[in-house]
Amino acid sequence: MSATAFSIPLWADLLAVAIGSLQGALFASQFRERRVDLLGVAIIGTATGLGGGILRDVLIGEVPRAMQSNWYLTTAVLAALLGMLLQRLFNRLAGFITILDALTIGLFGAIGATKALALGLPEIPAVFVGVVSAVGGSVVRDLLMNLTIAMMHVGSLYAVAAGAGAALLVALVVFGVPTPLAGLIGTATTFSIRLLAVRFGWSLPEQRALSRLPRWRRPR
Amino acid sequence: MSATAFSIPLWADLLAVAIGSLQGALFASQFRERRVDLLGVAIIGTATGLGGGILRDVLIGEVPRAMQSNWYLTTAVLAALLGMLLQRLFNRLAGFITILDALTIGLFGAIGATKALALGLPEIPAVFVGVVSAVGGSVVRDLLMNLTIAMMHVGSLYAVAAGAGAALLVALVVFGVPTPLAGLIGTATTFSIRLLAVRFGWSLPEQRALSRLPRWRRPR
Amino acid sequence: MSATAFSIPLWADLLAVAIGSLQGALFASQFRERRVDLLGVAIIGTATGLGGGILRDVLIGEVPRAMQSNWYLTTAVLAALLGMLLQRLFNRLAGFITILDALTIGLFGAIGATKALALGLPEIPAVFVGVVSAVGGSVVRDLLMNLTIAMMHVGSLYAVAAGAGAALLVALVVFGVPTPLAGLIGTATTFSIRLLAVRFGWSLPEQRALSRLPRWRRPR
């Protein structure tokens, strides 16, 4: 397969990083009782914006993209500070940010999956790399805040949306669809599933549902 | 040192991944009160099965093996789903799975240590890489579930078993024993220590024991 | 930019690792109620000493330095065991260890930032790598102990001290100051800020201060 990475303009990549950072900082700002200080909020925001891309590049054996240019860290830090200072404003824009975020996980997933294919990784790892790119930032955020990883909870199909988009993208590339078109379709798929999940409150069944009769009362 | 990696057949490597994933999923399934959903259980299982190998390859500067073939992720995900669906069955087989798991940490440790030696790493880092390969999956599992890392608790000498096997393996290779034989002996050592520890309830003393008179009432 | 890494003698690098490990072990020893066993204390100490350097090398795409020599792991493990066994003694030396630790984060930051510059990374990533080198060990420690990351709390400007030193160092190198001199100045800056922060109890304002009227009662 001679896929090339689904390259998007630098400004779009940076916009995705900025939205991630902004959201990370807004998220961290809510936890007053954890006594996260200003620096902590900035660090968590930055880590949320950059985490997915750094994990992606570590998985595929590349020097992280965010380490190869001054723009990524600058953007991430400024967006985190902005989110921290303008909490109220951004909170009123919550709907708009949810839309941007859905676009962001779509873009990150598409960039990650095509980058993996371009480096010669097989199809299933490419899908995995796409998912990690999309959700990695929020996992890093939750690890740093010592919270249960949001993705593991009954939620809004965050990872499923990323996985479906990345899988469709990879399948299209395998069947000869040009990478830019496949990237667009993958991004749109993730974006749509994510927004529909938010809109209609979709969630996966809890694992409780599978085994109705309680067997273990206590975890080991 | 011209050690070659202790190569085991692909099916054995995948079996080890499968057992790790299965156990990870069974473990995660128990925590009802954490509201881990079906996807969460699958993710935790997969991460448990693949975590050790991915950490190993990141430490030695290689592209993770699980990213270079479709088999690893497929196996890990299917084993996690199987573990989730057949909780009851596998719980009845707990003894059998403990045996398979002891074999798995032995194999992972031997693969990790010999892979490190084959890349020219010195002896002590090679032992370290072996231990990380063996226990990394369970560390990743506990991080994702926001639990105290099981390995840190008073436990069943999980890491010690892995360390002893890897150290013996590396010592044998240094003294000229062929890698396959050293790998077998290392695996058998880890396997035996782990099973004996489970059988006889061995554990390390808590650090409490070392300093009987309490000095700090409060952690800093 | 043709910066060379700010190379310090191996013994100084190992001393920094040893101080990190010692502190990590002393820190872990305090948490009796978490039932961390002897092995757990040794693991946490070792991870604290080596974590910053390993994260640094993963970020810049190098095989971790600690994997390329027998000295790093040996030093880290011995220092952790020493810290565990001689808790009382070292606790009486707390002031001295704080000074050594301030020197350690200064050195780690300078080594990390100059190593990044020497590999051709741009300025801002180089500062970031310096900060991660300096504070990474304590982040890994807190992750393994399932504690809120100390750096995120209202604290003593730990990360700020590292960031200021690394930023000054990189700025000096950009303006043509020879790397060894820039490294010394950066180390001294971090060292001084850190010690002054401890001495005068400086801390950053909590994010609470920024938005006095509570808006969210509950985190999402």
C-alpha cells in the first residue's frame, strides 16, 4: 500500500491542538476541590492538546511532531491559558465547542490512521493509531488529574466514533480510494457519530447488563 | 555479546497476548461500581494484553511489535471480548488461568530480555526490559482503571518472579549458554516462583516491618 | 543551531539519578496506609530516579540513556534501597536533600534542554524537554502511587523553576553563549528559584482566585 499521510494545512492541525488544550483547561478548571493551581490547569490543558499526537508518534516510532516545531507547544499553552482566563465565556459556547471537538477527534483520527498507513503499518494497527490519536489527549488528561479515564465509563461513544471513522478510512484506502478523499470521509464519519451520540444521549450498555445475576460481591 | 532474541513461534506469542487480554477483561469486569462499560472492559483487556510488549519496544527504541502485524491487536481484542462474555466460565477455570498467566509472564520476560540483549543493550537494562515486558500489562491496566498499581502492594512476588527469571536468563547468556536454552530456563524459573508464591501465599514484608516505631503520622 | 549537549561527568548524572531515587523511596515510605511493600518502595524510588530521563529520551526519539549502560539502573536501585533502609537518617537530612534535589532538577533540566537542541529540536520543544526531564520523575512516581500529581497542586513552583532555567538556557544558546556556560547559568537559575520558593513558601495562586463567584458546584 502506498498511502500518503492525509496532510491537512498546519493551521488546521494547530486549531485541533488548540481546541484540545482549551477543553482540557476548561475541564481542569472545574475541579476546585482538587486544588489544581494555575500552572496545573495550564499543564493539563497543554497535555490534553498534545497528548494524542505524542502517543501516536511514539507508537509509530517517530519523533513527536510537537517536538519538531515551535508552533505546537506555543499554540497548546496559549489555548490552555485562554481557556483558563475565559472560562465563563467558553462555557457559554459549550455547544459550539462540542462541535469543534467532534471535528477535532475526526481530524486527529484521520491524521493518525493515514500517517500510520504511510509508514507501512498494517491496517488494524493503523486504525488503532487513529483511535489513540483521537482519544489520547483525554486519557492523558485523566491520568494527570488522577480521575477514572472518562473513556472507560458509560459515555457518549467517544472512542467508538473515532474507531468507526478510522476503520472506514483504512478500508477505503485499502480499496483504492485516494487518501485525501478517504480522510475526508473518515473525518466526517467520526464527526457525525460523535455529534449524534451527544444529541441523542447514546451510550454503550454497562457490562452489568451482560450478566444480570451478581456473582461477585467484592472485587478480588 | 551476540545474543539473538529468544524467538518463540508467533502462535505462542499471540497466546501470551490473549491470556493477558483475557485476564485484563476478567479483572475489569469485576468492578461494577466503577461503571466501566462494555467498551471500557474491551479497552482495558486489550491494553493489559499489549501493554507489556509496547512498553518493552518503546524502552528499546523499536516500533512496537503489535503495530507491525494485524495479529496482535485482533487477538487482544477478541480475547478481551471473550473474557467479557464468558466471565463465569473463565472464573471457574481460575486455577488453569493462573497457570497460563505464570507461563505468560515467564515467556514475556524471556522474550523481552533476549530482545534487549540482541539489540546490544547491557545486562542490567536487559533484565529491566524483561521485567517491564512481564509486568507492564498489569501496570497499564491499573493506571487505566485508576487503581493503586497491584505490583506495589503486598502481593505474590509477581515482579520478583519476573526479575529472577530474567536475571538468570541474562546471566546464562553472559556465560555462553545458547539463547534458546537460557530462555527456557528463565521462563521455567519465573513460572515456578510465581506458582509457588501463589500456592504458599508468599509475600514480601510490608515496609512497615522495617521501622516499627511510627515516626510520621501524616504523609507530607 | 549547532549546540552540543551540555555534557556533565557520568558521576554527576548518576548522582542526580541517585538523589531522585532516594527521594522517591523516602516519599513512598511515608504512605503506610497504602500498604506499599518493600519491593514497591524500591520500584517507586527507581522509577522516580529514572523517569525524567526516560521520558526525555522517548520525546526526542532516542533509546533511553538508562537502557544503554549498567550504571543507571544499578545506581537507581541501590539509592532507592538505601533511602528505604535509612529513612530516619535521611529524614533528619531533609534540608540537605532539598538542596541536592534543587540542584538535581537544575541539572536534569539543563541536560534535557541541551540534548534536545543538540538533536536539532527547535527552541520551545527544547525548553519543554528540559522541563519534562526535570519533573518527569516525580510525575511517574505519583502516577504509580495513584496520587494526584504533586506538580498540579498549589505547590512550590517546582515546574516553574525548571521552566525558567531551561528557557534562560535556550535563550542564551540562541544568542551564541557557549553551551557549557548556558548550562551552568540555567542550572543555577532553576536551583535558586527552587530554593527561594521553598525558603519563602512561594506558591502560585489557585485557579479559584481567578473566578471568585462559584459557577459550577459539581464537576461535570
